[in-house]
Amino acid sequence: MSTVNKSSAVSNWTADKLPSLEGKTYIITGGNSGIGLEAARMLAKASGDVVIACRNAEKGSAAQQALRTQAKGRVDLVQLDLSDLSSVRHAAEIVASRYTKIDALINNAGIMQTPELKSVDGYELQFATNHLGHFLWSGLLKPNVEAAKGRFVVVASLVHKMGKINFNDLMMRENYAPMKAYSQSKLATLMFGLELQRRLSDAGSASFVAMGHPGYSATNLQSTGPTGWMSMAYKWMNSMFAQSAERGALPTVLAAAGVEVEPNGYYGPTKRMETVGPVGKAQIASHALNPEVARRLWSESEWLTDFKWAF
């Protein structure tokens, strides 16, 4: 499978290269655990104001209190269930009213390799959570990001290289497989970011998209999604091959606040086939760059979310 590099020259990036983020606002989905929590911690320690948006209010509150012990900026909390489009609309309304300018909207939350489940809207749960929820969330908050000339940050995955957008059965009602559904959802996530950048550029927007992936990092994704033998396998693989969530969060933080980042930059670990190691330029599978597929996916996503983006 061929891959294409689409990012600027960044190598061995670390969070100590962040400038002061005082006065800037960062909204991060799934900021209560794993990659999201570590990214929120780094941004808050650099004096950024951070809003963590998460489904479980109790866990979100605990994360908020933990972050505040190290934060130099403000740490706020918003309840959001990305798998429920009504929740997305409600949370976006709250965020839009409280934060008129968003310097980075970080689409981090996700689920991985779950059994076959449906969202409250009747959609395949991984596609609904990882792609459709963020598609609607970003569209609703676009004016606030553009008011700050800010960034849309897409947290992708190495498995996008395995993904295929199946327009004949996006919800995988036939022959569901957990990994197949996950890889499709993460390919959709990345293609959304690439297509959003095309549309922002065509519209002459000062906002832009930056993207990253965490490689193979040990988080609760591996323990809360997969079941059976896959769950047991991840426990062993995490202990043998995974890097920490803190290291896995670096590409996200770079994309959100790094001064080195350019529009369409894509970053991730650079060792062991991009699974671990120092952060630098990452590779995008060539099939993810297909503009015709991206345009069709965008149209399907607008229809499924009943939301028309404005440019």
C-alpha cells in the first residue's frame, strides 16, 4: 500500500517546545482519559484554557479536578455523547455560547473494535462516535473556530491504512467485523479532515486543519472496546509493544498548538512502522487522498447528521 507524506518538516517534537498558550482556548473531546487527558494536561500546563468534553459526567469531573492541580490555565467541563446527535447539538450550543473563540477544536474521543452495536440514532456505533459525531460537532462550532482563526484537529489512526469506505453498507449491517468497522471509521475521520481543509482553502478561511495519530499507545481503548481473545491479546501487546499515553498524546498537542504546524500537516511516531518513538511527519495512505470519495463521504455525512456545513 502506498503512502504519501502531507506534513511540514517537524522532527522529534516535544511539549516543551510549546509557546505560552495564555488566553487561548482548546476544546478536546474525550479529555477525561488516555490520549485526551494527557493532551489536555500539556495544553493546560502551557497556560491554555482547556475544555474537556466527555460522555460520563462523573469521570469528567474527576479528570477536571486532577487537571486543575497542574494547570496554569482554566479547566472546564462539558458533557457530550458523540454517539448521540442530539447530545452533540446540545453540547455544541453550550460551548458556542460560552467560548466565542476556539483556538483549537480537538476531535480526539473514540471507541475501538466494539461488538456490533447501534447508536441511539440507529447508526453503527463506531462510525457514529468516531466520525459522524465529530463531523456534526465541528460543523456546529466552525464559526467559533474561525472567529479565532483557529484549528480543527483530527486525531486519526494507523488503521486508516486498512480502511475502506463501503458506501453500499456504511453501517455494516451485513458481515459486521469489529476491526473492519473501526478501520472504516478512522479512515472516514482522516478523510473528513482532508476534505475540510480543501473546503476551508477554497473559501479563503484563515482557519485550517491539522492532524495526528498516537501510533500504538496504551490507553483504555484496548480494554473497553475489544472482547474475548482480542481483549486478552491487547493486554499482552500493551505490555510488550505500546508506548505510554503521554507519548501518544504528543502528535495531538503538536497539531493543536505547535507553531511548526502547517495546514494539512499530519504527525505521529516515527519508529517501528510509526507505532512508537519520536514525533515527526506521518504517512497518509494514498487511498485516503481520493477527493471524489471524500466529497461523497461528506455528502453522506451531511445527510446522516441532517446538517449542512456553511462556507
